[in-house]
Amino acid sequence: MKYTIAVLGGHSALDVCAGAKKHGFKTLAVCQKGREKTYAEYYKTRDGLGCIDEVILVDKFSDITKPEVQKELKKRNVIFIHNRYFWVYCDFDEIEKNFDIPIFGTRHMVRLEERDVEKNQYWLLEQAGIRIPKMISAPSKIDRPVIVKVNEATRSYERAFFVAVSQKDYEEKSSAMIKKGQITKAGLEKAVIEEFIIGAQVNFNFFYSPLSKRLELMGTDARRQTSLDGFLRLNSNVQSELLNAGYNPTMIETGHFAVTIKESLVEKAYEIGERFVAATQKHSKPGIIGPFALQGAVASENGREELVIFDVSMRIPGSPGTKFTPYTSYLWGEPMSYGERIAIEIKAAIKEKKLDLVLT
């Protein structure tokens, strides 16, 4: 049978579809009306170019779970690749229980990215013995630099980070952000306060293959954030003037850039990846399938370098730039994107009649 690789039109859809096309699959993007040009026009397959074969338009992204849309996906024999967009715009219960389309990856684990669910990403990291930042239970307990992770007021699925060094600093900055409409009081009450790790930020992007039982480091990258990136380019005098005038840099993710780690850290990266895979297989069976990322920093602690993880992506990360780090070349002999690696795994599972191992 012919399979179609389908995605929601956003996040990493182009990455997924380009890799799928390279390995002979048809591709489809489900797009929200008014946000479809990237997929229906700019990268639409035509004249030997492009990677999106077909687009299904919906009024809003969450309509993908409607029976009539699922019927169209089934007609095309779809294997769905989930991404952050998919889980942000659709209800967790709806996806887990009523989205009757096979998903490549671990369907039930993306919920664990949320910080207010039982046995979430932090719990899994602790079970894996992976260093995480110290959690601060209340503003009055702040005794070191902390980062406060609070949902944005307008885009509740995104976090409006801010850094504080004391309870007074926390209260002043949070009050200013509430007045500006960046966050809400209700959102602040649910915020996570954690130790701010001073180190070189790195996202470790992995792929676990249930077919070969092999963990692969797909690449390493870091986030670009607005307005912090621009703020850091200013000289210290201008920074001080802005801060004294009440300016508070925001840390809204706007993209990623490829970074590399020195070779002596590669083994440490694999070690935390292997421990995380083992923890998911023990506590959240069948465990992680395919792409995931451990996002953190390399800190200098007790005279040695320590990998500290403060975020987990339980699905394909949003950075297409991992391909431009050398780690897939060391294993496969050529650079490889996440989209291509996913296509290779699905193709092998079809050939070996083991799709049940990679689909949920």
C-alpha cells in the first residue's frame, strides 16, 4: 500500500515533508485558512520542485480531529508526524483517545511536557538521574538567580520568561509585565520558578529507533529569543539605561541556530540520552519513539562540566538546523535532517512489517 506522510502546517512541517519526499512518500499538510501560503504556494510540489504534495484546509487547526477531516486522512492512508503545533492547538484527550490516525512516535508522552501534570518531564528526568535545576517553591524562597516560566497572556501556549534575583525583583518584574499585558495574575500563580543555570545553552536533539534499538544524536542547537538577543548586542551603558527606565527584555523563541559541542562532551550527551530512553521505557511504556530533545545548558560546577536539562521535547524539535551540525555525518556518512531520519525509520518498518513498533 502507498502511504502519505502528513503533518499540521507549522513548526517542522517542511522538514518532515522534505525528508519524506526524498524517500518516496507522498506528503500532505493540514493548514489553517489564512496561514497556508507557505505550504500551498511557496513550497508546493510542482515542476520537480517543492515538498508539499497536497494541502487540506481547515477553519482552525483543532479541526483536524473532526470526523470528516480524519476520513480524508484515512482515504490517503496517512501516517501522521506530530509536532508542537499539533499538541498546542488540539486537546490532549481528543488526540489521545479520538484521533484515529496512526502517529509516528509516542502519542501519550507529549502531555508530560506540561508542568502541571503528574509524573511529568521533571519527574522522568529525576528518575533517569539527570541533573535538573533546583525548583523554588515560592517567591519568598528565592535565594539565587531564578528563571520564572509563566504563560503569555495572549499566546497561552508560549511562555514569557523572566529572570529574578530576589523576591523584590520578582515582584517588581512580574507587576510590570502584568501592567503591560504580557502575563496575567492567574498565569503567574501557575508559574514555575526554577534555578537559573549560568552556562552555555545547548539543545541535545536525539532519535531513538525501536527497530535497531539504537539512540542517535541528530544534532545540537540553541534558541534565538526576542528581544533578549537584540538587548545583548547593546553596550552595557545602554542596557543599564533601558533597565533603569523599566525595560524588561523578553525571551520569546523566534528560531534556532546550529551549535557544536566539543568532542569530550559527546559521551556525556549520549549518557543522558540513554538514561532518559531507559526511564521512559520503564515508567511510560513503550517509551519514547523516534525524535526527542533534552534542552539545557553546559554548566561549570564543582570544577567540571555538568549537563543540566531544564526542558524536554517528547516529539520532533522545532529546529531544522540540527542537520548542519556534524553528528549525523559521523554515523550515516552524510548530514541528515529529522524529516529524512523519520522517513528512513518508517520505510524500514514497512519493509520489515514492524509498523506497530513505531506507530501509536
